[in-house]
Amino acid sequence: MSFFDDIKECLFGGESISPPFRLCLIGSGAAYIENVTGIKSFSPEEISVYLKKGGLTIKGSGLYIKKFCEGDLAVAGEIISVERV
């Protein structure tokens, strides 16, 4: 069972849910997002992505994309805020 599946089981029991995206913040230095469909824009201060439903903007400093593969995105740098758009 994956990390996100463990969390889903803990929060929702056996209930079947399919969230439009999954986000895990690791302190203020990294973020891991599942179900990303594309990258709208990126700079060291802001990364905006498309999700299956809507989008997400990460703001901070020294941001960079560490991984983008098969809908998974890993971002590193100093994360100040994450906003659903």
C-alpha cells in the first residue's frame, strides 16, 4: 500500500474516493504532487501546474522541478505557499 493509500484509509476508512490530486508537503523544502497533467509556468519564485480539475500554484524562493514523470511532480526549494486555483 502506498503512503497516500495509507492516509486515505486512515481518514476515510473503506470509503472509495478519487481525489483530483494528491499533495504532500515535506516541511517547507519540498512538495510531491500526484495527478499533474502539465506545467503552466515555472520560475525560481513560482511554479504553476495543471491538474485533472483546476490548477495549483506553489510560491517560494529557489524553487525547481526535481521530477515530472507520469503525472507525478516533485518540487524542491523554499516553499512559502501552495494555492489551489
